[in-house]
Amino acid sequence: MNLMRRVQLSIMMFLEYFIKGAWFVTLGTYLTTNLHATGFETANIFSTHSLGAVVAPFIIGLIADKFVNAEKLLGLLHFLGAFLLYKMYQATNAADFYPYVLIYFIAYMSSLSLTNSITFRQLSHPEKQFPSIRVWGTIGWIISGLTISYIFHWDTTTAIQQGALENTFLLGSILSVILGVYSFTLPKTPPIANKTKQKQSITEILGLDALKLLKQKDFLIFFISAVLICIPLAFYYQNANPYLTAIGLPNPTAKMAIGQISEGLCLLLIPFFFSRLGFKKTIMLGISAWVVRYLLFAYGNAGDKTFMLILGIALHGICYDFLFVVGQIYTNTIAGERYKASAQGLVTIAMYGIGMLIGFWVAGFITEYYKTQESALYWRNLWLSPAIIASLVFILFVIMFKDKKQNDDRQLLQ
């Protein structure tokens, strides 16, 4: 792959993730301070992220893979996204905001798949070349946080009170237009179906044919654990920025970008840990990091214990990479050639669809349950809740997952 093509794809990744980072990190704070959303309304709005993850495979499998060039559909989706972000900017209450964010996440989660598809189609050695391109998405997310905190200062207490956070949607909208135009300059990526003449059933598109893998006990335990750990993950997405803002931590959006820096570094460390610990211990490390992270959030503060909050944010790389990325590798290993694509689709929908959907609702319920408590006690109880859930998932995984070799078990799949 030549340098120009690499630069093209890296810019695409940078913009794709900058757009989401520009407004999604501060969304929880915006909903509570600008739109005065209740805990349940906030949960419903965040759950659109999961609903988008469920619907996106239909968009990709039924449209992009059969009728339209991926780069053209990517451009159209971001033009639609720009319009929807502008409508979110104009919304004055949670009820008006909801339909726009729902349609947006269906479009955005589809565009996320398209960026990966466009990139993989251009690579001769994906396992070696993809990380160096995908990392520009992480850099885009980091830069978006730094831009909001240190250039525009939209996340200061005074700026939030003046309604400055609504500008994050305008920023995302403008960048969506830019990426929409830029998409049409990307390498032509025609539908695979036009060349291969292969057809996928709905069950294959959604990964449902890989349900046979659940006959393997270890994969079933991993699958259940991955779904359940997404409940604590939802707490972080929904409440981290509002929490850091409420307790007065300076430049909270920029500081949350430390999590993305950690994610990028931990991606590089996965081979080191995996070669020494194997699947089970590496995933155990990932799950245990969620417990530690939320305990740090529960007992940290913006004063003498700020280091606890920073450490909790910095654990994001271990929390995410050592569980979800290693989990994807584990799924790829267990599935075999026949079910590799379907199994990844199944796990993605289970985690980002079902798991996080449940998680956002649970987080909304607990937010409402504790909201009458004094602020410090409210936040402590709020963060102890996902710590307890993650602890239970850890116990389940440690006891039930044996990490046995699957040499004979694949006969169950025939």
C-alpha cells in the first residue's frame, strides 16, 4: 500500500472518531444541564447507541454489500449525520432530541463499519497494517477532547451554565459535512456481492448462525460475561463526564481523553500479556480493571484524591482492550473458518446492542433511585453499583471459564 493511500485512510479514521468524540463524551452533561433530562430520559437517549449497533448490520449487509459503493454510502451517511447533529443542536427538550439521536446512531454505527470495510479492502496484510491506520481514529477522539477543553473551553462550569455545550453538536455537524465530501475522494470500494455473487441470509448478517458456538461451555461463559460487563461499561459512558463536571474537576473532557491514550498503548501491549497469560487470565485482568476503576471513582475527589480519578480514567485501556479486543481474538480462534464473520457479528450485537442497552437502562434506574441523596453520597453509591456488578461478573468468569482446548468440541457444530 502506497503512502498516499495510507494517508487517505488515516484521515478518514481521524475524522470518523473526532466527530463522535466532539459531542458524545459530554452528552450526559448536556442532557442533564441543558435539556434537564431525567435519569430515565438520559438512559433512553444513550440506549440509541445500542439500537444503532443492532440495526447497522442490516444497512451494511442489505445495502452496502449489494448495491452501493462503500465510500459513496459513507459520504451520504455523514451528510445525513450533519443534518441530524444540527437538529440535535436545535432541540430544546429530551423528547425532541430523541428521534434525531436515534436515526443518527443508526447512520453512524453503519458508517463505522464502512470505514473498516473500506480500509480492509485496501490492505494486503491487514493484521500488520490496520492498527497503524486505526490508531488515527483514537488520535481523532483525543484531539476532540483537547479541542473542547483547551481551545474552546466549552466544558468549564461557567461555559456550561451559559449553554456552551450545545456548540459541540455544531462542531460535529461541520466535521460531518467535511467527511461527507471527503468520502467521495476515497478509493473506490464496490459491493463485494457484485464480484463474488454470494448471498447472505439475515441470520448470517446478524451472526445468528454462530449461535451453534454456544454449545461450547467456555464460549457460552465468555459470551454471557461479555454481555454482563457491558452493563458497567454503560455507566461510564452515561455518567463519567457529568460526574467529573459536577465535582469540579478542571477540563474534564480533555482528561477523559487520557482513556483513549491508554487504549492506544494497551493495544500494543496485548501481544506481550497474551503470550504470557493466555485468554483466561488476560480477560480476568480486563474484568478486574472495571472493579478497580469504579472503586477509584467512588472514593476519589477533585481535591487531594484527584489522582484516583485520573488513574480510573487511565484504566480504560485495560478495561476495554484486555476484555473486548482480546475477546474478539478469542472469538476468532474458537469460531473456525466457517463461523468467523458470523461469530464476530453475534458478539458485537450481543455486547454493544443487548449488553449496553440493558446497561443504559440499569444506569438510568439507579440514577433515579439515588437522585434524592446528598451529592457526595449519590455519586459514591452510583459508582459502587457497577463495581458490584463487575465483581459478580469476575466471579462468574473465574469459576466457570476453564479455557479448555476446543479440538473435539467443534464436532458439536457440524
